[in-house]
Amino acid sequence: MLSREKISKVLLEALKSGGDFAEVFVEDTINNNISMSNGNVEKIVSGRDYGVGIRIFKGFKSIYAYINDDSLSSLLNTARKAALAIGDLKEDQNINLNFIERVNKNINPILYVPSYISTDKKIEKLNLAYNVAKSYNNEIVQVTTTLLEKDRKILIANSEGLFTEDRNIRTRLGVLSVASNGKENQTGFQSPGRLMGFEFFDHIDPEYFAREASKTAVTMLHADYCKAGKMTVAIENGFGGVIFHEACGHALEASSVAKGDSVFTNKLGKQIASTKVTALDDGTMPNLWGSINIDDEGVPSERKILIENGILKNYMIDKLNGRRMNMVPNGSSRRESYKFAPTSRMTNTFIANGEDENEDIIKSMSYGLYAKKMGGGSVNPITGEFNFTVAEGYIVENGVIQRPVRGASLIGKGSEILMNIDMVGKNLDHGQGMCGASSGSVPTNVGQPLIRVSEITVGGR
């Protein structure tokens, strides 16, 4: 990628205006995307994203610049312009850079690099998913299947002497089914992903996810509209964890905490959730969608207990906000690409298994909503107020799951929902998503077992 000599010259140039830290981030990423609609290939797109990011700190001030021309003259010019944003250039600096290369432990082994797998084999998998989804029911009128692959190589070097490289490969399948009765449509979507190569398909069953997508679409097509009101809600495992991720997880990132924009600022050691709740962010789980060997500042990934039995134990911390908080970075700094400065972000964030039996959670509900599958939503990151759609929901009466309902949404505040979780089951599972924030869109896992929220506002009709 870039030689040590070239990087050293760039870092020295970046420090000429009195910065106390400088960093070079090099990225070389190959993206492949195959999309099929109703069994026909719509597009096959391949691309390469290459560039260099240069970052400078001076106290709590940060400057970031990037370029996709890695010639020495262009890199030095970019570093000089970034340095000028910090202060006046000084040629008489006396700085010695001594790089120590670190080889990172690879906790995410790859067996089959996707670029070496034939397109025909990939289309085979998409066709399999299409055929199963389309044949599920004659009300399925359209099926779109996609395969996304990303092969990312990075190099990180900084003025503290760090010099390290990493590579990760991610693969994701998408199945979107549309059901119609001639008057209206309903959709179902499944999108499993892993930090894996083509061996991904040895670990997930495309037929299962295809059926699930079509099942949701058909079920919701025949569902009545959900009534609105406050009620008890059981939220199923896997992607149900998106509520914790959005409404609470972002408020535990140092980018919010350090500026006082989080409801959890200065709450370490205090109870912020029900004693039933233990939540983690763990980037060290092998081959999961949100896992990393190192973060985008070169810090090794960590398993972080965020909340333990309701007590706030930790935040997710990047280097710059760690300075502001006087806390050590803990492998939480991420970015979409070299075009973004990194900041604190989640990896695999989930509520841990509890002690309640899953069947007891449903049996405990005299009346309420069972949110089997969650959809998208919106969150105010400062207040934690959220509004999430329920992609597949059912009314529960007298401890039994009854009729399906559609149009439901969950409305609340992150800090309140944490306190209202009064039962936590034992079937922890994870769902995959792309999380957007100031440093771009990054792959993250969300997860939880089946949980019960004693009271939450349900939007509907």
C-alpha cells in the first residue's frame, strides 16, 4: 500500500504546525454487488475504492483530510493544508518517528475469497432463494434477491509509532418478497450477513430466509390493523435488538457522551436499566457481521460490558473523545471509508440472555403485542426518543399468541424502555444492519433474546 518512508514524511509534514498527534489511514476496498429481480439478473456491479486519510490532533481539536492520489507530492500537499488549519507551519520541528509494526491476531478467518468464486455459483444461490420465496404462496408477486461482497484492506500508521495492517471480507444476502391481493401490497425482508467469504453459504440457509421473507409478506397482507395505546410488548430475538442499538446504544458512544449530548453522560456506576438487563458491545465474536480485528484507529477489538444487571459499566470510546473524557480507547472507533474521520461506533451490540423461560414471557401477558420482527425507525440521539415500525406483529390474549396485526409501531424513550424491561429470555440471536452516523455507514450486529417490556406506547389505528 504505502511505504514506511512515504508515511513518515507525510506524518512529519502534518505535524509542522504544532499538532500533537497525526495519523495516516490507507484503504483499498473491492465491492461486488449482484441483484436479481424475479429470477433475472438486473445488475452486476464491481468497483474499487482506494484512498488515504490524514488526521491531526491538537488538544481537543481535530482536522481531517483525504485524497485518492497517493503520490508523495499530493500526500504532502494534503498534509500541509491540513496542518495549516491547525496553525502556522514551523520548519524547525525536532520530531523522531519510530514505527513498530504490529501484526494483529486474525479472529475472523476467511476460507474462500469471493473474487475467486465464479459469478455463476453466486447466481445459483440467488436463484435458489428466489425460487423458494416465489413458490411460497401464489400471492407472492415479486421477489428481489441481492448478494453484497466487500473485501477491505487497511493500513494505519500514526505519530505514536503504530504501523499495522488488516483485511476483512463481508458477505450479505438479501431477499425482498412482495405479496399482493390485487388491491394492496405487503413486503417481507431478510438480510443475513457475516464477516466471511463464500463459505458464508455453509453457515446460513438461503431457503430458510427466503421462506421467512415471503411468510412475513403474506401474513401481513391478511392482517388487521393494530390498535393504538399503551400495552405490554414482547419483542422477539435477533433484529429486535435494533431498539436497544438505536435508542440506547448511540447514547453510550463517546461521541455523544463526551459532549454531554447523551442522557447517560456522567452515569457510570449508576443504575440506568432494569436489573434484568445486561448489555454488551463485542467486536471479538468470530466472523459475525459487526466484528473487527482492530478498529479504524488500529486499536484491537474488545468485549465491553456496557450495562451489567442494570448498572452502567462502560462506554464505547474512540481516541479523540477518549481525550475529552480522560478515558482509554477500547476498540470502538470506526468509519465507512477513508473519506470519513473515525469516531466511536458499535460493533456487535446486544442484550445478553436472561433467566426467564421464553414461554413464560408470552404466558405472562393478559393482553399485549408480540413483535416478532422489527423494521426501521427514527431516533433523536440526544433525548433517546424513538419510533420503530413492527414488520410482523401479533396480538397476545390470555397468554396465547393470536391474530396477526399490521401498522404497529413502538414509541418511547430509550432510558425509559431500559427500566421497563421486566423479563429477559434465553434465546439470544443476532440480526444484521448498516448503521449510519457522522463517520458514515458501518456494518453492525444487533441482538437480544425475547424480552418483555411492561409498558410501552404502541402506535396504530
